Amino acid sequence: MKRAAQTASSRMGKSTSISCPGKLREVMVIAEEQGLLRGERDQVVRGRMPKALVAQAKKRTGVVSDTDLIELALANIAVADDYAEWLLARRGTIDHEADLEF
């Protein structure tokens, strides 16, 4: 049986126990706005994980379901901000038009 469509907030539950309240909820909202959560749930993703990893991830996020945890993890990757990578790529470079004199 296929799951009925739900909003990101209803899948995430009422509250989360993460250090940055709302951060993961924002990830799901962005994924929803980008249309990544639309459509049938017909792609099966599975894998064996260490129990401690799954338990800690659920504890940090407040997510109870394995399916919702995987969806959250994939959404987090899909909508990730690449600013840190961009910033590190700029390390050691100076714009050729930069005024270096005071």
C-alpha cells in the first residue's frame, strides 16, 4: 500500500530534538518547495546500517520511522548549500582587481 501524501511538517512530527531547532524542518520545506517530495513513493532505497548510527540519527532529528529518516537524509543532501565548498575552493586566491593598498 502506498503512503498518502503528507506535508513535510507532518512527516517530521511536532518537535525535533536537534541542536538547531527547525534546521531539518527547513530542509524538508525547501525540498518540498523544489518539488522533490511530489509524486508517488515508488523508489525503494534500503541498506543495512549500524544500529548505533540509526539510533543516534533518530535521537538527533526526532524522526521515528526509518523511511522518514532516509527521506530526511536524502533531502538534506539534495538541498545542501555548497557555500563551504565554494569558500574552501577560494582559499589562497585574491581577486586580481582587489585594492591591496591602504
